[in-house]
Amino acid sequence: MTDSADSKTFDRDAFRGGEPPKPPVFATKEEEREFLKFRLAQALRIFGNKGFDEGVAGHITVRDPIRPDCFWVNPFGLHFKLIQPEDLLFVDHHGNILPESGQNNGPFRLLNTAAFMIHSAIHNARPDVLCAAHSHSPHGKAFSALGKTLDAISQDACAFVDDHVLYEQYNGIVLDEVEGAAITAALGSKKAAILQNHGLLVATSSIEATLNFYIAMERACQVQLLADATAAALGIKTVKINEAQAKETGRIVGSQGAGWFSGSMEFMVLEREEGVKFEFKQA
């Protein structure tokens, strides 16, 4: 990643005035767990609202604060737009669905094998990762067929300079530990990956940053597809930002703090539309 994984503050160079919002402080670990479940369900609904769904494909996980060797994940077969905290599955790193899961019975007590294989490997290898997201969003999926990483052709794309990779193989649906481990090894310490012929993967230190950078990466793929196609039609090449400036821009817009801050705005919109916010206990 481009900065310390537990840094949640936005770079002071990016604004003037007072202090920006900061992540919440929790009275107990139990409250933190409930908030993360609430936030994860919100993130999944935002994915659905943005059209990142593709049938049963796609998953977002968050590491549990009480049992960090376990994570919460959306159930297999329930549409992103419908997911509530009580629908989430609590899973250990052996793929067991634990009793804390909200759906103790019923049709959606199902774990997507690919979700387990990819996310379990990432959470095991990366203690800095709180939240990981993978989906088959349209422009990311289209760009992944090109077999290349993103170019620094815009300020927003600079968020991924030196902080994303291309996983160059498509070996079918991820149904075994070997493939999950290979994807995790390719990701390394970076925050994002383009899975060739497959889709996008983002892993960061907060749900907000993961959501933000997934949306940003999907849009960066869309913009590069448009720019490269237009350039080809005109017989020219897209103009790249010079390396030094791209890296400096990425230091600001690609930081974990910037990701948390920007991602928080998506949750503001959802909460206004739905009229539901998390109720914090008094410390």
C-alpha cells in the first residue's frame, strides 16, 4: 500500500480550514463488530446500487475485531441490494460458517467458495487488511481482458500508481486454495489487482477505503477504455502524466486516509436515501 495501513487521516496538503471527520471510536469491541457488520451490509448495497452485481458473483469481507482470524461475508445467492447485517455470514479460515452468523437456517446460509478461497488467503497473509472486495463490474471486467495495468492518464488514476498489479492468469472459477494463494501472492502489499479476464480486487485498511478505491478503479478502467479507443480512432496516443508527478499525486489521492475520507461520502448518501444510521452507544 502507499502508506501506513492504520493511517486514517487525509493529507493536510489536500485541504484548508479545520479538521476533517475521523473514524468512529467504539465503547466496546462488541459495538465495533456491530458497526462493521452494519457498514459491510451498507457497502454491499452500494455495490448493488452501482450495478457491480453479476448474478451470484462478487463478495466483500471484513475482518472481525473480536476474532481477527475470522471474517464476515455476504451470503451466496442474496442480491447485494437486499443484504442487511443479519444476513452476513461469520466464517473462519477453514471455511466453517460459525454460529454467530445471522442466518442460522434458511436458504441463504451458503458460502461462496470463491469468496472463501480468495478472501481467506488475503486476510491470512495481510494483517493490515480489514476489508477486501472483488466483483465483476462491467468496465473492470472489460479492461481486465487487455492484460495490462492502468496508466496514469488522469489525476484519479494516479491513486493506483505503483499500488496495483495485474494477475496474469485465468484458471477458471477460484475453487481451490492454490488459486487463492496465487492471487494473494500477486497482490503482495498493494491495495488492488486486476484479475485478467475476470474483474477487480481491492483490499485496504477500512471498509470506506475499499469501497472508494473499488469505485475509483472501476471508473479508471472506464476512462482508459474511452480514452484509448478515442486516441486510436484519431491515430494518436493518450497522454500520460509524468512519473514523478503521478507518484506525488498518488501519494495524496491514493492514501488510506484519502480512501476512508472519500469513501465516507458514499455512506452519507446511502444513509440519507435510506433514512437509517448506526446507533452508537454512549461511551
